[in-house]
Amino acid sequence: MELHDVWFVLIAVLWTGYFFLEGFDFGVGVLTKLLARNRPEKRVLINTIGPVWDGNEVWLLSAGGATFAAFPEWYATLFSGFYLPLLLILLCLIVRGVAFEYRAKRPEENWQRNWEHAIFWCSLIPAFLWGVAFGNIVRGVKIDQDFEYVGSLWELLNPYALLGGLVTLTLFTFHGAVFTALKTVGEIRERARKLALRVGLLATALAVLFLLWTQVDSGDGKSLIAMVVAAAALVAALLANQAGREGWSFALSGITIVAAVAMLFLSLFPNVMPSSLNAEWSLTVSNASSTPYTLKIMTWCAGVATPIVLLYQSWTYWVFRKRIGTQHIAAGASAGSAH
């Protein structure tokens, strides 16, 4: 296996980690409208991800940085062709982070409600658009002989990509509902489990349709195995949720995301961005990569830095592992900080 193949796998791992971790906190953000009935419950939901949401976004920065350094042609074509959707995602992530911090700064009802709206929409929109973006990457877009995207914005909103967006939105919301049930106590925990069942059934139907479509269009034996694992894990996650085994349910919903992302990258390889105009114009791991020397330096750096990041993030989750509920919110403090 050559270094550009190794870095394709590493970038796939980074995106998988991002969707696994950021997926549940996108889901929790969506649940602030769907699940929470009052301000203390919204405070509980936000507190479940308060210590970890910003650390989860490190995986996105790492994936973007690795793509820029390891596959500059892929990065250039992707970020120029998908400029508006990616800009909207970036703006949502900025506003979402500000909303977590600023929601508690003033006690006025309108102030807090507006920031809560921002948390909801800036969680929902990226959760949907990431599926649209990756749907287009796997499906292929109009790339010319100069490796430049020559399509329009509206061509990115095709049925396959939109279905991918609905899959990521519902799957992340299910992942977030299971995480909420795992991290809370009392009535909100029970309602999270019931909502997880409803959202999970919808996610299952959409995911099976999307993954079958992907398999028929561009899959092989390896992607078929990943598809079966994803579908089986999602069904098992629903069963574990019904049995009140939130830990198992969360782990299985995470396996679903890991297997689904793995299937997309397996369907993609050796391309990194297929051309729908001419297969010879597709960006591949070889024609889009940096020089071997650059990849070698990156490999050494990643080998040193990655274990440190993993250890630190694991320690963070261990420290903040306990369940919380409205009884842990001090009287009159429902407008307080999410940290």
C-alpha cells in the first residue's frame, strides 16, 4: 500500500470520527426543539454536550487539514465546487458555537429563545448538508479535464444527494436521542428513548434505501459487507434502546455511522472525487495527492500527534461520564452556562 492510499484511509477515519462524535451533538442540538419541554430541560440537553462539542469539531479541522495537505487537488476542487454549501456549514458551526456561549449571558426571554433557535437550526442544517455533500462526492459531479467543477449549485441538489442529507439528519438525530438517554435521568431519559425509536425507524428506512442505491451504483463486495454491518447495527441499536440498554444502543448506533461512512469511502476508492462527465477526468488517490516526501512527513507527524489527541479526548469523556437531570440544575440557574 502506497502512502497516498494510507492517507485516503486516514482521511476516511477522520471523517468517520467526526460523524460519530459530532453526529450525536448535532442530534442533541436538534432535540432542543423536539424533546425539551422547558428551559431547564434545554439546559440539561446542552449540558450533556457542553464539555465535549468543541473537542468533537477538532476531527473536522483535522480532516480538512489532512485533505489540504495530502490531496491538494481534491481539496481545491471540493472547496471551489461546493463553496456555498460548505460556507453555509461553516457559518452554522460558528453561530452554533457562539450560541452555546452567549445563550447564558443575559436573562431576557427573547435573548435566550433566539440563541436556542440558533442552536436548533445550526445543528439541523449541517447535519443535512454533510449528507448532501458526501452524496455528491460518491455519485460524481461535473469535473472537466482541468479537474475543475463546472456544474451549478442546483445540480448538487439531486435526489440521491438529498436522500443522503435526510439519512445523515435522521441518523444523527437518532444518535443524539440515544446519547441523551445515556446521559440523563428521569422523565427526559424516558422521552428520549421513545423519540429514539420513532426517529430510528425513519432513519432505518431512509438509510437502507440510500445504501442500497449506493451499492447498486458503485459498490463492490467490500462495500456490501459494510452495508450489511450498518443495517444490522442500526436494527440492533433500536432493539437495545427498547430494552433500556442505552450504552449498547449508543455503541451500536455509532457502529452504524462508522460502517455507513466506511461503505461510502469503499465505494469511492480509488477515486476521491469522480467526474460524471468523463471517468478519465476523475480525481484519484494518485493524481490528486501531494508528493511522496510531503506524505512521508505528514505520516510521522500524525503518528506522534494522533495518540495524544485520542488520549486527551478519551479522558474528557471519562471525566464527564455521569448522568444529569433537571434536579442537577440549581433553582433559578436554568439560564446559566452550558459548561
